Amino acid sequence: MAPPSEAKPAQTPKQKPNPSPSKTQRRKPFRFKLSNDGAPGNRMGAATRGCSSDNKKPPLTGLIPEKNQGLTVSDRPTFWFYVPYIANSTTPVEFKLTDFDEKEIYKQDLQLTNTPGIISITLPKNAPALELDQTYEWSLGINCDTRIDQVNGRIKRVKASAEVTKQLQANTGRDRLLVYAENSFWYETLTLLIELRRQNPQDEGLKADWEDLLTLDGVNLPRIVPEPIVSCCKPK
């Protein structure tokens, strides 16, 4: 009779290494919900003589959806434009905001600096605050000697619901960006996304969000995606 085999000691199962945080934490998809409001407009300018620019670059462009209107929850929002022209202190630039009755609300003469690139114009504290549920029209005109290259679009200030306000207060960074995007707040989405990209220039996820926003069906600004964001402009 064969001797009983010696029992083998129980082996402790090997523990698998913890996966990296990037693999365990799924990145929430970025989806901007377009508003149905808006009407045909002129968010893109035309190449013109008198201002030096690269013909391969996009034209003067207001960063706004194709319907030419975006929503904001701010009483003094930030507007964004792509300017193809090389900065020149002698090139007159005018930003103007009017109400629905074409009454001028705010006007600012500017001097281009650091262009070509994506620039911002924020309504200052001494400008009248945008009123709730009112639609305004903005324009940016650049005098290029032979003609004025101009773009225009609309902005409507709305009030966030109590639930959305609570979400905005509870979130920061990209989580807050997603709340803006899901609720169609174009101007805040664009501004916060650009701020986040400036703070995290190597973040590939934010680069993807930027491309997703500008190439979204209904926005269609793919040529703006690779353009730099620059500091501009000096008030005159």
C-alpha cells in the first residue's frame, strides 16, 4: 500500500497590483447641449486688404455656434474671437454691444496685441449689466483701410435653475465645466474650458474637450482648434 502523499501547504493567492487611477476612474464624456435659439448671422469675416495676415489662417471669427447665439448666466460675460491679423497699433478695432432695439449698451476701442490668435473681451464692471431674459447683439470690427472686417452674434442672459445653481456651487474644474455644457451655457463653457487649458497646457483630456466643442455639429469651427490663445487687447 502506497504511503499517503504529504499534504502541500496552502498557498496564499498572489494579490494583483492596484491599477493606476487613470484606469479606475472613468473620464466623464464632454457633451455640449446646443440651444435651439438663434438666427442666421455673420460670425465669420472675410479676408481683406489693408491688414497683414496669413492667407492660410482662418478668417476673423466670433467663437459662437452656427445659429449665431449663445446663452450666458453672467451679467458681464467674456466674448471670444479669432483674429488672423498681425498686431498693429495703428489698426482701429471696435467692440460694440447693443440691445434688441439697437440701442448701444457698451462700446470699446481696442489695440491689437499678440495676434494672430484667439482673444477675449470681458465686459468691465463699469459696463451695464446684462438683464435676465434679454437678447443682445455684439460686434467686433477691424478697420483694414479699404474696408472694415466685421463679425457679429447674439448673446442671451438666462437664469440657472435652483438645482443647476446648486450643482455649480458644488463643483469645480472640469466637473463644473460639464454642468455648464449640459445646460447650454455657451459663454461660460468656452471661458472655463480655455481657463482650464491655460492652467493645464499638457492635459490631453482638455485638448480633446476643446476639439470636441469646436467640431461639434452645430458649432463647426475645426480650423480654430489648433490656433493659440493670446493675451489681448489694450483699451484705447
